[in-house]
Amino acid sequence: MTTQNWPDPKRPGVPMFPDHSARHVLENKKRRSLKLVLWDHEQEHYCTEIGWVTPEQMNAMDWEYYAPCLTPTQINGMLAAEREQCAEEAEKHRSDANVHTVIEWDIVQTRTANGIAYAIRNLGAPL
């Protein structure tokens, strides 16, 4: 799952993660209310109490896409992926000195980068 380039201005009303059927929240700005709906990714429409509604129909009825309803597993997966990206970025700051020119600072720099990456990867570990 990715959230890059979302919301897509070319596809208003299409939910985050449109390739997965899941629950999402819609908002009616005029009425200041929220509605829980199901997105059917195969049909590309929402299931509501009035029936199936396309993103275009939803927008015409003054409803806007608000947010996905993520499960704990999805949230944990997203956090784990973000932690891994951060850890990989930390590892990029290891010393790149070759074996013959290593000085004490290179060792400290590499150990620090490794330690930070290790700590980031373990942020989600049970205490």
C-alpha cells in the first residue's frame, strides 16, 4: 500500500488504497457529518444505505472522501515499513572509508549509524 500522490486530483472521491476493498469515512461538509461506507475495488464504487454510489455521484451529493478505516494490522504494517525506510536512511551514514584508511572517527560513525538503525527497527518491538 502506498499513499504517494494522494489524493489524486484527476480522480476526486476515489479513496486511499483504491486497489483494496475496505471501509472508509466520507464527510458531508454542508451537514458537518461523517458516514462509514464500504469501497468495492472491483466495481470502483461505495456501498451506502442508499445503494452503490460512484465517486462522481458521491461528490455530486456533497460528500467528500475523508479517510480510510485502517485495521491494527494495516497500521502496524505501515509503521514497520516507515521504520525500515528510516533505518535504511540511517545506514547510509556509515563510514565509507576503505579498510586501509580507517580512522577512529570512521569506526564511531559506522557504529553510530548501525546503532541508530537498530534502534529504529526495534521501535515497534514489545517492551
